[in-house]
Amino acid sequence: MSTLIQEIEKHIKKLVRPLKETEVLLEVLKVKLTKKEFKLLKAWAEETPIDEIRAKLNLDKERYGELSSKLIKKLNQEKLKQEMCI
């Protein structure tokens, strides 16, 4: 699941240190993200089509956009970045 690490790195604006191992990273994210945010991030990492993600998470276009931007903002919070990095 190294694509998860690549997906996270893609959305973080400034990453000073490398991210932790995938298993540890998953544990941090499970605690810090909502279930839908976590599922959305995993779906992005698996390159699932947007329509499929929206159907799976029961989201309309507006809610998908809100959830996506909220997730990206969370990933860029310094406190969460510190927990995700080595």
C-alpha cells in the first residue's frame, strides 16, 4: 500500500520529514480521520473512479467536494503531519 504514502504526499503542501511506515501511518490516520475521510483517502490511493467512490460512500457531488477539501486540510495540519512523519 505504498500508493497510500504517495497519495498523502501528493496532497500535503510542505513535507519536511519522510512519512512513517504504511502500517503505522494507517493506525495514525484511523484515529485522526473520520471513517468517510479514511475511506476516501484509501479509495484515492487505490485509484478508484470518483463515481464509484461517491456511490460507495453515498455522497452527492457537493458533499464529495466538501469531504475532499476537508480531508486535504486535515492532512496539511501541522499536528497531524508531525504524527505522520518519522
